[in-house]
Amino acid sequence: MQRFTAANMVRSLLPLIVICLILVVFPTLRQNASDPVREVDPTSSERATAELAGYPLLVPRGLPDAWRPTSVRTNAGSASAGDPVTLQIGWFTPEEEYASYVVSDDPRDPALDDVLAGATDAGTAEIDGETWQRRTTDRGETALTRADEGATLLVTGSAGDEELTALAASLEPYAP
């Protein structure tokens, strides 16, 4: 009856502990310390949004490789036909700043409202033949907005005006 001893329990648990440590430590060691930016692929979220959106979806295209997509969110996975649909994509820019693009047919969507609530009007900007409203957010960042066929488009972030303008100018109709 010496099978159920503390020493036997430790010997039994030791391989499991080693496996768990490997699973936790290995991904950490694989991270590149010189480049901590993790890129994402926004194509599946763009496709899901385009399939449900009640508006023609505009998405950024043709940005240089130095623009690295780092986040993407959409509510298309939980939306039904006719529901408001929002797409939000964030980038790490060539100037090592953050730029965000949001498109939604719900003006009260938090992705829009969090940025535009309290923003002050700062005139307009003509970008690629379209007139954008220029606003200054509570954080002092520039926000470019415009309406397009029932949707609100927003370009904002800590990036400078030149990079935000480049992002706004890159918008094209979604094509799979």
C-alpha cells in the first residue's frame, strides 16, 4: 500500500509541470525582442463586414509595407442582416505611431462615439477628391470624418496629419 505516497505524487506531477512550463515559456522565447509589434490580417473581418453591411464598404488598400496592421475588430460575427455593422482596423505606422480606421452605419457605435464625443471642429480637408471634417479629439489627436452612403468613416490616432491623410486617401471599395 505504499503506492499513494507524497514522493510518488511528486514523481507523477513532475512531467505535467514540465510540459506546462514549456507551453508557457516557449512562446515567450519565440517573440522577437527587437520588434514587439504583432501583425494581424484584416481580410477575414473585411469580408465578414462586407457581407452584412447595408452600405458599400470602403477599406484601405495600397498602403506601403511599413504600415503594419496590428488590430482588427468587427461586430459582423454577431450581427444579423439589417443590423448595424462596424469595422475597425489599427496600424503601426512608418513613423511608429498609431492610426485607426473605423467605418460604421451606427453613429452611436463606441468605436466612433469614444473618439468623436467632445471633439471640436477644426475645419475641413480635401483628400483624394473627398471633403473630410477635421476635428480635434479630447486627447489632442486629429480625427478625420465623413459620411458615405449611410456609413460614417473615421480616421484618427496618434499619427501625424500626413499619415492620417495617407490612410484616408487609401480607401477603396471592398473587392474580395
